[in-house]
Amino acid sequence: MRENIVKDPRNFEEIYVEAAIPLLSDVAFAEALELEFAVRHSRYSDFGNTTNATVGIRWQIPPELLP
């Protein structure tokens, strides 16, 4: 009889940081404007290290400007 056992020898560790920084609030063209960013660092036992970052802007239009 044959057993089907799968073992994953990969180990990994991750750390991440996310933040949102308010830039504007309650002005004529924006109810809110924020700068958002995130960074993730991963370490794999069989691959090495990788660092990935993202940057974005969140713009919330005031309801009176919406159709």
C-alpha cells in the first residue's frame, strides 16, 4: 500500500506596514484626499527575499458634485 503524503519544505516570514496620510478634508473639490502606501517584505527559505511597495491616492468627491 502506498501513502500519499505531501510535505512542503518551504518556510517563509513576512512583515508589512500600511499607512494613510490625510492631505485635504472638506474642501470644494474633495471631501477627503489621502496618500496611501504599503510595504511588504517576504523571506522564503527556497527563493530568497523580496520587497514590494505600493503607493496610491484616495480621492473622495463631495456628494453635491455627483450626478
